[in-house]
Amino acid sequence: MVGWAMNGSFHIKPKVPAHRVVNRNGMLSGKAHFATPTLMQELLEKEKIKIENDTIVDFEKKFWDPAKELAL
């Protein structure tokens, strides 16, 4: 469901950082929906996120858990 919502977000302003949406294992599962096959990775790497084999390195350290932040 998140993927479908993100797919329609390209025309929304301000821009939604869709490149930050990865699957639960840190894999770049949505990369096929970007303008080029490498754009998602390039955008993450500009933010100093290391990628290997289409997966975020040390994903558990980068993962944002909204339940913790919102104290749910």
C-alpha cells in the first residue's frame, strides 16, 4: 500500500522523499519506479546511505520506527 501511495506522490509539493521508502529488510524494492534504474540508490548515496546489492548497509541503524518516536 505504501508503494501505491508513493507512486502517486511525484506531483505533490513539497516533494515527498520517495527514495527513502524501502522494504522491511532495507531493500530498494521500489527502484523500478524511478526515472532510471539507479536513481533511487543515487539519491540515497547523496544522503550518505551506503548501498550494497540493492540493500541499505546497517539498515537496523538507519531504520526509523514511528511507533518509538510517537511513543505508541
